[in-house]
Amino acid sequence: MSTPNHSEPGDTDAEVPSNVITPSPVDVEKPTPPLSPPTFPEGSLWGWLTVAGAWLALFVTFGYANTFGAFQAYYAIGYPDQTASNISWVGSIQLFLQFILGAVVGPLYDRGYFYPLIISGSVIYVVCLFMTSLAKEFWQTVLAQAIGIGIGIGFIFLPAITVVSHYFHRRRALAFGIVVTGSSVGGICLPIMLNHLIVSHGFKKAVQYTACLVTGCLVCACSLMRPRLPPNPHAGPKPTPKELFSDIPYSVAVAGLFFISWGIFFPIYYLQVFAEAHDISTNLTYYTLAILNAASVLGRITPNLLADYIGPLNLLTIMCTGAGVLCFSMFGATTPGGLIVVAILFGFFSGAFISLMSPALITFARGFHEIGARMGMGMLVMSFAALSGTPITGALLDRYGFAAPIIWSGVSVLVGGALFAIVTVMQRRVKGTWKV
């Protein structure tokens, strides 16, 4: 005689009616385990291809921006009714937009919009570069070269630099240093190319030929760069600007970037003009920017090799102080030998500022999800210095000659170097180590 099958509490072998739905282990809500920090391959095939793509991006973006000294010299003749200060607004607005857009581009990059940013920026940049070649009036040049190209570069610049951090941690400063040499090599090749093409083919064709080169490089860059780490939804809320600037060491560092950016671009924009004003041969003055940018290649790699061992803030303080002192050395660039020495030394020290800026800002991030925001806010503040710096020095040049803007440039960079010395001491206390 069979006994009925009664289920007892706690009897796990009891039969469950078919019409009752029991929760599966997957359905039970479990607390999200803490996420381990991402690991970095310190290279890999796609890592180095991304470095190559970012190098090409900076070659034709920041590298082309570094050629504005050649445009400054041409526009002084092509627009005789415009003062040096008015002409310098073209370069300063371009730099302003390149940096200020970081406040928007940085958070978008953190949310995973890498490809939309670099592709749209490439299209805007190329179209406006061709439009620059067709400009007949000064306002058209401002619209195409200052505003249009500035927006395009602003969409490309920060993502191209920051994506390298997906593949490197221990050797991140070196990787950044390699990438930013692209702007130095662009500053070597593009001014020579532009100056010679203007002489042989005229301004219109010269800019169009360089625009074709830019197009090819950007296509390759967009194909080679690849983000590795997806946006992390559990990384925590994005910091607000108020939260970022409540971090006192970060705020002091950003103030240092402002003062350095206020003065460091004057020798880059005006060294060729200074040489021409002192009757140095045309053959040498055409190569002034190329010499400066060739030296900055070493300045963007060598210090970054050391930065991985002694810390980016330590080295940035030293190099920016040296760049401030070398701004005053323009007084000695009145002979061919003096011009070459100034171009080499200033190129080396100023190149270190560009390459160490990003690793220095990243050191303040409390997590990977803050990198874009902290770099974007830093560039936002820098943008106002880039906007006003060269017009101020241009106005000083028009009124007082070269002495006043040289002094302004040197003092501004030295103040920035002093602020970095302060923040270096503060960070040493916070982190409990001399390596910051």
C-alpha cells in the first residue's frame, strides 16, 4: 500500500507542483562585488597601433597649430591693414577652442563616444582647412582657421591622447611622450612644407596640398586607434566641477597650467618674426620653427623616460622653470648662432611641458573614470590663457617692441613653474612619497 507523498518543511527532495514557479539562483538579487582595477598590457599589438594612430593625429592637429608662426609671417604681408595683435587672435582662438572643448569632450570620452568624436572632428578639420585656402578677407580666415579648425582639433586632441592610457600604466608617461612627439615632427615638417609651397605655388595651393596630407593622416589615425576599456557603469558618479576644484592640489596645478600657457606660446609664434625683424637670412628664418620643434622631440621623450621613475610633477616643475628662464633668452637671438641656440633649448624645455601635462593631470584622478573629466577641466582653464596670451603679447609688441612681450612671457611661465613646485610639495605630503 502506497503512502501519499507529503512534503515536509526543509525537505529539499520534495516534489514541487508544476504550476508553481520557483526562483532560480540567477533570479536572486545579489550585491555587486567590488570591481578590481583594470589591468594594463603595457603595450600589445593594438596598444602600439593606437600609439601610432594617436601620433598621426597629433602630427596633423597640434603639429599644424605649431606652424602658426609661418601663417603669422604671411598674414602680416597678406593683411597689411591688420596689426600683429589682430593676426595673433587667429592662432589664439584656435588654441582656445582646442582646449576649452576638453570640458565637453572629456566627459563624452568617458561615456564611450570615442569614435563619434574623432570622426566628426576630422571631417570638420579637413573641410575648414580647405576653406582657409579660399579665404579672401580677414574675417573669413578667422571663421575658417580660428573657429572651424579649432573646433575640429578640439574634438580630436583629447581623445587621441587619452585613449593611450587604456594600454599603459607603468609606462604611461613614456607612451604619452612618444605620442606628443607627433606634434613636434608636424612642427618640423609642416612649416618647411608650407613656407616652400607658398613661395613656389602660392598660399592657396600650399594650404590645399597640406590639407591633402592632413586628410590621409587622419584617415589612418581613425583606423589605427582603438579603445580597450569600455565605460564602467559601476565606477561611481562623475565628479562635478565643484568637486574637482575643491581638491586644492589639483586646483593649484591647473592654475600653474594657466600661467604657463599664458606665456609659453609667444616664442613659438614669434621667434620667426623676431628673426626676420633682426635681418637674419631668410634661409635660416624659414627653418626656425623646424629647429625648435626638432629639439622639442627630444624634450617630449627624454623627460618622459625619467618621469616614470621620478614622477611627472617633479619633472614638470623643473622643465617649466627652465622654459621660463629660456623665454628671456630671446634677447640673445639676434644673430644666426644665437637664434639656433635659443630655438634648440626652448624647444627642448617647452616640449616637456606639452608631453608631461597629461600624465601630471592624471595623477590627481581617484579612479579611471575621472581621467577625462580632470583633463577636460584642466584644458578648459588653459583655454582662456591660450585665448588671451598671444593677443596680449601681440599688443605689447605693437606698442613697446619685443622687450615687453618677452618679459611678459618669461614671468608668466616662471609663475607657473613656482605653482607646480608648490603642488609638488603638497602631493608629496598627501601620498607620503617623494615620487609624484
